Amino acid sequence: MYAVIMAGGSGSRLWPASRGRFPKQFLTIAGEQTMLQETLARLDGVEVSGSTVICNEEHRFIVAQQAQDAGRALSSIILEPVGRNTAPAIALAAFDLLARNEGQSPLMLVMAADHLIQDVPAFHQAVAEAAKQAESGALVTFGIVPESAHTGYGYIRRGDEQGGAYSVAQFVEKPDAETAQSYLDDGAYYWNSGMFMFAADTYLAELKAHRPDIYAACEAAFAERSQDADFLRVGKDAFTACPDDSVDYAVMEKTTKAVVVPLSAGWSDVGAWSSLWEVSEGDGDDNVVHGDVLTHNTNGSYIRAESRLVATVGLKDVVVVESNDAVLVADKHQVQDVKKIVEQLKAEGRNEILHHRHVHRPWGVYDSIDNGERYQVKRITVNPGAKLSVQMHHHRAEHWIVVSGTAKVTNGDKEIMLTENQSTYIPVGVVHALENPGVIPLELIEVQSGSYLGEDDIVRFEDRYGRAPK
């Protein structure tokens, strides 16, 4: 058995904490680890031979770093050149597992990287039952035993009992409130979790039977694969031509082999800020608070402070989320409409849709701490042994001041070593590079000045992380 973890995502539902370049699966939301790390940790107690993560090209270094930070070795990191939904993503993983297991067909435990599961032992029991079903040729979906008449989930209606599972009688779309209540009262309906278990060859056979166009596109894309360090790249043109469809529509609703295994484990897909309020333990006023928060006469609310004190007075059923560059204040019952704000940000071309003030790079992170007309100030952290690309800028000069650690600097035709409190100046048009040769993080302040300070003013000559020249 292998775990297949889908780690795509647009970063819209939990804005402003979640962004396009750093969506919720990479955030620390409800525990001490990120959601991706929690998903990997959940596999302790499950007999998996390895874990595959499928992610967007732009998130590849975040996935690799978070797995490394958590001490979790990954079997493979598959990069999607474009998003094509879950059916093609799972197909790529299935082709990869078959290729790496010399024709044998392992089971695939397919999970999303951004789900919460509070009762891990119950999850393990459901996985064990699903494995029995999958070994018998079934395509298993996990059905969440509903706790409320939720209108934000699709539902699965069970059929005949098959050991510890049931045949799937019907998949149904997200219902209105009255219909959802009837499903809850009926007792034969489960929330559709988006988690699955099946043998790799069984999934591909059913995909080929019901969506031969998706199968053919994924087969062609995988045939053009290449290995780039820790990352498996597939053929871009072939995968781009693949139809966009979910595994539910493409396979599970069409196959005669679908079964559902019930799961009651405190599951949530964290589809909105209100979901975190629902699954978290509140204080005496039914508030869930994170960070530096003070409340007075506030009830039933979710309040999150990431970079400063947040105080509330006389509020009820609200969501307040503060980050270092944006604040969200919303009615708790309307947080699904956060996507409307994200749409406005996108229409206006605002950076807050893509990045936090902290921007992660394969070499470390930078924080844009101040900016104005013709200048920008960044706090830069370079990981031990990491090196920024060899580059130059047409429109800006840069001053680097080392705060801690050691910097190896290429400045034109000179190479110098800088330590704490030392600095250098990079003129416009001069080829330069920055490296941390030490064993502790390198911290420095960068002051940019010039007529244009955009990140696209980079002419990249050499890069150890495989980023294309600009």
C-alpha cells in the first residue's frame, strides 16, 4: 500500500492566511504542524510502503521542505504542469506506482493534504477495512458519518452491506437545507470525503473503460516523464491536453465496483473559517482564539491573530483573521463568500491574492518589511548551504547588510565573505550571487533602490534549483 496525497489548491477559501502561492495545506491551522505534515503523520500506524505527493509546479519546494522538516521521506513528488482535477492526478500516481513496483499493483490510499481528522485510530480502522475491500477488486470511497445537515458537502447513499462496507447506491450533489436534513434523518447517507482506496491497475482499468480520453492523455504525459532531483515531471503538452474532471465524475459514479466504508473520526475538509470554529474547542464564551487576542462581550466567534494584538468588543458569531498584510472580518455564517473578496483581489491584480508578506523560495524566505517610491526593504533568510541564483537587475541597485551568519557574495568579478554587521553594495547591471556556506541560517537586510523594483526584473544566468532563466 502507498499513500497518495493530493496537495493542489488555489488558496482562496481560507484567505488571508491562505494564498495562491501558499495555500492552506502548507499552513499550521489546527495543530503544531502544517496540514500536509499532519496528513503524513496520520499514516503512522498504517502499513504503507511509501508516500507520493502530487502538487503544482510552483509548490514543489514547499512540499519537499515541509516533508524534510517533519522527518518524512517521500517516495515521489509528482508535479502537475497545470491543474486538471483529481481523476488525472490520481492516474499519474497510479502509472508511477506501477512503474516503480515492476508491474505489481499496490493499493493506493488517496487523501487530500488539507483535511483534518481528530480520531486517528478510527481512521486507521477504516483504512484497514478499505484495504480488505480494495484487495478484492473494489474501488473504495470513505463516507463520513454525518454530524449535521451540512449543505456544503456532496453525499453518498449506501446500498447493500458488504462486510464492513456497503455498495454505493448513489452519489448526490450538495443539497439544499431541507434535503440535507432528510438525508440526516434517513441514516443511509454519508458525506463524500474525497478519500479513496483501490489497486493502481484497477483504477486505471476503470478510468480507461469510462474515460478513455483522460487515460490516454495521462498515459502519454507519463511516457514523457523526467526526473528532476526529487521531482517527477510529466509531459506538459500531453497533460495540458487532458480533460479536467474529478475522480467522482470520471470513475466512481460510473463504475460498478464502488463501495463505501463509513468513517466517524472528527473529519473536516476545512472548507471555510467556520469549519475551524466547529472542530475546535472554544472558551467559556464559545470563542476559538489563536494568537495575541483579547475579547470583551464577544461570543461564538473565531479570532486569529498572526502578527499583532487583536481585540474585540461586543461581537457575536464573527470571524476575524489578521495577517501581517491583510485583515478579514466576516459574519461567521457568510464566510463561504470570502471567495468573492478573492475574486475582487484577482480582478484588481493585487499581490495579496498570491503572496504573504513572507515569500518562500527554495533557498529560504524573504519578508518585505517596508517599501515606498523607488525603494524596498526586505529581511532575507538563506538556509544553510543554499544559494540564490546568479543574476543581475536592469533597474535597481541593492545594499546587503548581514545581521547574523556568514554570506559568500559574488559581486561582479569579486568574491567576498561577509559576517555579522558587514555589508556590500550591488550596482545596477552588475552580475551577483548570494550563498550561505555556513551551518546556521544567514539573516540579512536588503535595501533595494531604483526606478523599478518588481520581482520580474531578474536576469537569471545560473540556478541550482532548475528555475528557468528570466
